[in-house]
Amino acid sequence: MIPLYHESWFTFRFAEDRRIPRFHLEGVPAGQRVVVHFADPGTLQPLRFATTANVGDSGWVQLAEPLSVRAGEVFIVAVADDRTAASSRALPAEP
């Protein structure tokens, strides 16, 4: 089955304040570099750079410093490609 729509990034939303030391990305191979940005909850437009990291075993991303997220905040994770590899602060492409 081919999905009709697929976002080019992963979205994480939070209902309460949290510290996020790691997260899971389904289907992303180990060793892949990812870029994390905080995003506008309504539009998902990236607001500010958070960090970069590498995907570990079984799709787990262990962050060097945990992210502090407030209730209602969103962060997005884009898999780095040739364009984002050159700049760790590059934003994911709009859908």
C-alpha cells in the first residue's frame, strides 16, 4: 500500500511540560543524522533550531542534552539530506 500523503519530517506534540532525553523514529536507519526544530503548533513552521543528533539502534535518538518542552509546544525532526548536511541549522522543506 502506498500512502497518499507523507510528511518529510516527524512531529512531536506535548500536553504537559516534559524533558525529552530521547525519542523514537519509526523506519529511520541507524546512523542517519537528524535535525530538530521547535515549531509553531498550528502551522508546523519551524521557529527555532534545537539540536542535531544521530539515529541509534532500532530508531532511537539519544540527545546529548534533553529538550525541555512546555505544554502545547511542538518539535519537528527532519532526516538530514545533502542540503541539511551542509548546515545543521537548515529548516525542513515545506510540504
